[in-house]
Amino acid sequence: MMDLLLTYDVDTTDPGGARRLRRVAKLCEGYGLRVQKSVFEIVADEADYLRLLARIDEIIDTERDSVRIYRLPHHGLATVQTYGTARLESHRDDLIV
């Protein structure tokens, strides 16, 4: 399993962009926890990771949109510090937050 931080910025200056934004958000909701409007924390195996990449590639406009995926150290999501209204949530059954 790998810990990922996924961020995206979808150009919503036209109706097609708004649709892509919704599709990217919905896709990410199926893989991880939304921690900010366009930021997801994801725990995935290699197969899920490759499926996620393929689906993102199908959805976004590579000339106008941006998706960044950071691979974190193993169990890196267990070391997150939050401030303000952010809440910590468990990403795995074996982690207690």
C-alpha cells in the first residue's frame, strides 16, 4: 500500500471545466478522503493507483487542468499535523487517529 496526496486545479471558466471538476472530485472521493476542497489523502495499492491515473487522464484537459500526486513515505498520512478546523481521520483499519 502507498500513501498519496492528490491535489488538482481544474479550469472552470467554461461549462466543460465545471463538468471536469465534478468528475475529478467524484473520482477522488472513491479513492480517498477529501481534506480540503481540491486535496485528497489516498491509501492505494499499485493496481488502484494505476486505475486512478488512467481515469484522471481520461477526465482532465491536459492543456488547461493540473493534477499533482505526491507519494508519501509508508504510513506518512499517520504523521499529519492539522491546525484550525481540519480533522484527522483514519485512512486504514490498522491506524488509530
